[in-house]
Amino acid sequence: MPTHPGGTMRPIRTTLALLSAVTLAFTMTLAPVSAVPPEGTLITAPAVQEWQPAGGPDFKWHGREIVFEGGDPELAKVAATLAEDIGDQTGRTPKVVQGKPKPGSIALRLGDQGKGPESYSLDIDKALTITGTTAHGVFNGTRTVLQLLHQDDRIPMGTVVDWPTKEVRSILVDNTPRHFSMGWWENLFKHMSYFKLNDTNLYLDGVGLDKDEMRAIDALGQKYFVKVVPQINMPSHMHVLLPSRPEYQLRNADGSLNPTALDLTNPEAVDWALSLITDHVDLFSGDEWHLGSDEFPGWPGTGENHPQLDAYAKERFGPEATFADLFADFQNRANELVKSHGKTMRVWNDMIRTSAVVQLDEDVTVEYWIQHPDLPGLLSGADIAERGNPLINAHIDHLYYDQSRRNLDPRHVYENFDVDVIHWETPVPSDAVRGARLPVWLAWIYTSMESDAEVLDNIVPSMAALAQSTWGSPKLAETWTGFRSEVLSVIGEAPGLNAESHNSILPDPAAATNADGTVVYFARDAEGNLWTGKQSRPTVTHFSQQLLSEGISGDPAVTTLADGRLQVAARTASDRLFVATQRVVNSETFDGATIPVRVDADPALVPGTAVVNNNGRLEAVDLATGKVGRITQNAVGEPAAAQVDGVLHAVSRTKHGVAYAVASDAGWSVLSDPRKLASEPDLVATGDGAILIGIDAAGALVSGSAAGSTLTWTEVLPDADGQQTSAVGEDGVVHVVTLTGADTLVHAWSADGAWESGEVGHHMAEDDPSLGLNHLNEPFIFAKFDNGMQVVATPTGPAQYAWNVLAESTTGPAAVTFDSLDRPVYFVATTYGDLQTGTKWGNLWEWGRDFAIGDMSYLDDELSPQRFDNVLLSDDFAADSSARYTTLDTSDWEVAPQPVIGDGVLEVSADEAFYSTVVSDVPVAPGDTVLITSVDKWLEGSRRQDTLMVGFVRDARNYSVMWVGHGDNRIGFDTVSDGRLTPNGGNGNVPVVVEKGDRIAVVLSGNWMTGYVERNGVWHRVHTAVAMGDDDLRDPAVRAQYRYAVGLRGDEGTLQVGELTAAERG
């Protein structure tokens, strides 16, 4: 793999980041508006190659029967899958029968279409017959039919002939540093097959992967006609398999060993590595094996620091030979072995260099991902094609997704990617390029982990774009915007997808900041629950979660009372008004009640008062007493309200225009104006009164202010659409963000009644924008573009903006507030049901991101701590159990006090720096196992060293542990082998916040360690690393020498944990 946990390409990170920035700027160019596909066009993705309408009566699917002809068992399997998919899509599963088609049925048959093995035709008449050259071709036809049936149970009469121009249409998702559940793999394959993508990789040394699971993943791939290409990286990136075999490791110039690079000068080492292929190659039904073989011994792969490689090459192949010849020989030996099993081989391109003696076998497929000046003698795509090697395009600047560092842009893939252009070269001959692959790398280094659902949802749009590019049919839309709106929105998503999360958070959350600087969110879910959560302390992304109310149907609104307490209101499912108020300032406790007043739209909320639409009557509700005062009648939609010098102002659309009302002791003064608004109004308070802002029926953004008995209007922008968002700064400047009719994002502002504006971005925006102003009156503008990216922008000058991508797969506008350091904090719902949050840590490009409500792994993840039910050790420390533990001194300069156990805690105290490793008497289980502890007490005050560890210990010089630092809010791993700290796969440490009462866990699977934190009853995966010591923790005999242990380390003071639980999977 070109960039993954075994060795980061650090020398080119900066260069690639610059390339990404250039790409990002390029994709900002405003694309032309795409044409709607002509009437009568079949809407599918990818588009079909040929469609000939017949003009007769439509085929009408009766929903009862799928017929397969000829008794072919593969055809029967395709029919069963189609029936299952139709059942998921419609709620009614048709029966599968063998025989001849009847009117209203779907028939499957085999027959050569003359366009390759994946080609098919549709004969759409009284029955719909799918004929495929192979079962795979028939399956492709069923995907087209599924997309058509999603639109209507009637399909126009006619004939389709369809085939791919490229045989490899691939998505690679790096499963090395995380364990994906079977439910996740099934969703991946369903998404891929819906777009007729047909190829993926499986890293066999990934977390939690055993041979049974390998077979199960391969079987799922077969069901959805996705070839699973197995891969074990060699001779580099061997950070999982090689560390425990020092005799096979390459020796560096300084005499040390490289635990991730194979010694190619050692024939026994080469034979051992090749034996790993033999052990696994026949587990898979596909006909290919991926060797990896990139970045050896590391980037840039020159061998200049390992002269023994050149010397050995000359010894073997003669005086003209170099390290490149030795490397090519290793690849060819692997290829010979793979071919002996009836399969072919793939490799990456970066190690294919100029070689006068040994050349890569020409039947090896080369996945071409990079060209770079640090790679001397690198062959171009054209050079490789001329040698005869087939190519797969994995263009780093078009197709790479690298933990969102290089954001894969589906617009770029759809509009600009040419599968036959290999890394910005002129096109190579089309028949030399087998297809393209979208690589998704998930090594996170000093960054927060993306959830499994997030990764998959993020790449689905690019799957669709890649499918169209590699299928090679005429596009139905010229631009990504057109493709997304006129095609993807029409065909829907793959049927029968598994649930991705426990949660179902809906768009439009609310957020506020407590008097102590802690941030609070409010969000409702699809079940009608209203949730809230508060930061455990200012500036950290650690939120509680509590239920405020059930039966909520409207979006929450929040305000701050004069005494600093927060108050939230929302419409209930019974169209009443729910209100909750903090019991005391900064509290997590709210007192809630439902006020029996009818509410037909989301209320407007100001301190102590809600303005509501009660069946067309605009009313003000005193939230302390429940008293209702009528304002006016004929109200339409959602009202807006503001307080100006303590006086309540309210505005609403009406049947006849706009009503603007001002409260007084004598009642309400109401102005009526005939101007009609298409959007809900905003009302912002300024030093001169209140300003009404909205989009009128003519599509203009307008502002209005009360002047005597009339409203005075000003046109802000001639072209606006959607729902605007408005705010006023402490300097009195009013800011508005809105979309135009062309869905571009515009920011307007006014300091003295005169409006100015600037265009924020040229991408088409998908959701209504949101806006926040800090105490310096800087606007932060949040929007989601239609390439799926949630962005933030801020002005850098008059009508000039800088912007940054924050996330993908979000839905609805973000809620914005500011923390105790005046940094913007956003909350936004995701497409998979979680609530994401982010905080600006530094400049505009430095944001921390986490989940306020969320699941990091799928619900069926077998490696999540709650799945381990065979308990081996369970100590709640209620009584003194110290006889079961031994305390090790693992530090040369810190003391190691004995723990005190009892009253529900294990405690270590010292008035100087300490580090106690407390080792149990329970051996580590031979299979997948977990160790859990709970945090009962951190050190008092701010400390540099305030750390807990959980893990697996042999003795004071050999152990592998996960550590959690409270002082710097980080999590990482340490493996010490014979007293030497090893690199753990290069994964570094990542941000995490663990507070008193949280539980932490480390799962050991093979020699992979995965760290988890439990918050609000949900386990969250946060980090993984390889235990890269001399001891092979995959070996049960080695495991038996290790014990479960907890470590407590601090500058001085007292640390406490509240349990120690070890378990294995039953």
C-alpha cells in the first residue's frame, strides 16, 4: 500500500498536501449548468450503452415471480439475490421459479451478447428478460432493473444492450488498521454492485481477520460479483508479520534491524515470505493476488542506505545489476508462485524502475498511483504499457482518499478523470488499461478516527462517479451537479442496507454556550426523542448525553435567560409546546414541561417567551406562567422574534403578506405589509431596532425595518433561494448567508443600512447555510456543497473568502456556537444518524472533529468490547485482592508504589513521580481478548504525566499496553521488547478525552491492539496499533507467558481505577 500504518510516506506528505490544495482550488471553478436527460432516457448509473425504445405498452412488474431458464445453478443464485433485493426495495419478495417467463415477470437467461463476459441485454415487453453472456452479465442486468424499478413499477418497452469498457472497476478500502464487521462488508458490496463496481482488496494481516472471516468476506463478494483480491504486503510494510522474526529483517546501515522490511539477501527470509502466499492464496475464489511491493525498504525505495542489496544483486545477476534487479526478481518469484496456483498478480508502480538485467514479468498487472521526483528511474505509465504489463489507474490526485487528508472529490472524478490518462501523462493505449481503482487509506496519524459508517457514506458518491467513468457509456449529465440531481437522486440507493448506527439524529440541531464556557447541544432523532449533552469541561470534545423528552416532532430552539440559564423549546408530536430550562446555571439538569398551546410550526424563542403559530393565530407564550397572548391572525409558517432593549418584536408571514408586531404594556402594535416571502423570516436586533430579513416571492433577498406605520424594504440581493440565516455582531453589523437560484453561496453584510455582498464559493450548495459570529465579530459560514463536503468559510478581505473542508456525509445546516476560548464549535447531523461536532483549534485549517452522539463501528462489530462474554478476570476492588497482583517497576527514574485495593478502587499514590504496573495472575487468552478498566480518579490539577495504561505484560522489559493521557487528552500504545520501545506500526497517538466514570478497554486480536472508550453506555473505537515486539502475540504459547495488567503513572498525587475485567470471545 502506498501510504498506510506500516510506514508513512513522510518525505512527500507536504508535496501531496500542496497538490491537494491545488486540486481543491481547481474544483472550485464554476461548472456549466448541465442539461436534463432527454425525455424517454433510461435513468441509470452508470448509463446504459444502448437503449432502443419500442414505443409499445410499458412492462408492468407484477411483483410475484422471477424466472430463470435452463437450470443453471449460478443463474439460480442471481435470481435469488434479485428476489431478495426486490423484497428489500418494495417490501414484497417475489418467488423464484425455473421455467418460461409470463407477462409481468422478470426472466433471467444466458446467451452470448458479443460484448464481453459482463455484457447483457434487456428485452422489455410484456415480460422483462435479462440475457447475459455469463451469470455476471445477468447480475449486471439485474442492477439496472433494480434502479429502474426504484423509479416506477412500469418500464418503457424497448431493448437495452449494455457492457463495460473496462474490466476492473475497483474500490480498495484499507482494512489493515481497523476491523470491519460483516454487516459493513455487506453494505460495501451492495453499494458497489448497485453501480456495477466489481473489484476490491482484502489485506490479510488486518485487525481481527482470521481465515474463517476471509472465506466469509469472499463468499459475500461472490454473491454480489465483487472479486476479492487478497493481499499481504511484501517485502515492505510487513509491520504485522515480520517484527517477531528478527532473523528475516533487513539490517540498516547503523546495524539496527528494520522490523517492517524483508531481507532480500537472505534466501530463507524470501522463502518464508513466499510461504505466506502459499498459505492463503487458495482461500479465495478470485483469480488474482496482490503483492503490494511498494516503498521498499521505505520511501523513496532507492536502497541507498542498504548497500548490501546492490552487492547481493551483483553477486546474483552480474556486475551490471542493481538493487532494482533484485527487487524485480523477488516480484517475479512471487508471480511464478501465484501462477502455479492458476492466478495472476498485481503490484504497485512506485518500485518499477529502470533495469537492464531483470524486468518485471509482463503478465503482472501494475496499479499506477504516483510519479514523484524522489523516485529515480521510475517508469512512466507509457513505459510500463510498452513492456506489455497491463495497468490499473489509481491516480493519487484524482482517486485517493487518505483519512480525508486528500479529500476525494466525486465532482473531480466525474468531470475530469480519464481512466486512460496515467498520472497526468498523455493517454496510453486504452487496451493497456484494465480499469481504475479508488484507494481508501485509513491510517490515522495524530488525527481522530473516522467511523466505519462515515468512511462508507463518504465514498459512495465517488463510487457512482468512478462507475460512470469506467463503464464508459455516454454520460446522462455533463456535470457532477447534473449527475447527482438528475440521476443519483432518481435511482436511490442499494436496497437492503444494514443499519449503520444505534442513532437516528435528524438535521437542524441547536447549540449554546453555558456561562462557564462549556458547550451544549440539542438534537432530536427519528423516534421523536430530544437529546442534550454538555462538555465535561470547557474546550474538550467529551459530551454527556441525556434524554430531555420523548414525542418531539419539531427542531429545537435555544436561548439564554437573563440569569445565564439555558432554555430550549420544541414542537411536540401532538402539536404542543415543550419547554425545558436549566435547573441552575451550567447544570446538566433541565426541568421540562409541555404547555397546552397548539403549535403548528417550529416556535421562535427569546428569553422567557415563545412566539408560536397556533392554527394561523400568532401568539406569544410566557414560558414561566404558560399565559398566552394573541398577536395577530392569518399567520403562515414559522415566526421569528427578537428582543430590542427589552421589548419583544415578532414577525410572521401571513396569507396576505407579512405581519410585523411590537409588544408594549398596552398590547401588540402590528404592521401589515403586502410583500410576500418565499422563505421563513429572520429577525435580528440592532442598536436602531430590529431588521426583518427574508427572500421574497420574486426571489430577491430583502431586509425590512419598521418606520412608523409601514415597513421600509431594501433589496439585498436580486437572486436568492432556500432559507437564509442572519446574525448581528457586537459591532452592530448585520450578516446574512444565503444560496442563489443557482445554489451558489453568498454572504451579505450591512453596517449602516447599505448592503455589500460576496460570493463565498462556486460549488453548488446542497443544504441551507448557517452562520456564527464570535466576539471579534468574525463571521464563520458553514455550508454543504453538492460534492458531499461540509465546509467552513470566513472573509479574508472585501468579498474574499478562505474555506476549509470539515467533514463529509452530513445533512442539514450546522448549529454554531463559540466556546470559552471564543472558538467556533459546530454540530451537524450525518447521513448515517450520528451527531458530529468540530472545534477550530488554530487557524481556519486546524479543526478537531468528533462525535457528540455516535458509533465508531457498525452494530455487529465482533471486536467491540461488549461482544466478549467469556469472563476470565472480574475484579471490582470491593475487597482487598492485592494477593492476585504483582507490581513491576518499569521505569528507571520513577518510583513504583504498591497499590492499595479496596472500597471499590485500586489506588496508587506518591508525593513524587511514580509509575506502577500492576500485573494480575491471569494469563492472556490465546484468542481475541479484551481488558477493561474504569477511571475513578485522575490527578488533581494540571499535570504533564497523568496517565492510565491497560494491556499485556510478560515482565518489566516486555509488554504491550494502551495508554490514555489525561493531561494532554491523547491515546496511544507502547510496546517494549527486551527493554526497547518499538514503533508500533507508526500510528502515533490521537486525541481523546477520558473523564472520571468513563471506561477504557484494549482488545488484542492477533498482534493488533485496538483502543476503546465507553461513553454514555456506548463503546467507541478510537485507535489501533501493532504490537511490534520480538514476541509474536499471535502464538498461544507466547500469550501464555503474558498477564493482564493496568498501569498508573503520574507526576505526584493519587490515581484510581474502579475495575479490572478481562474476557475472551465465547
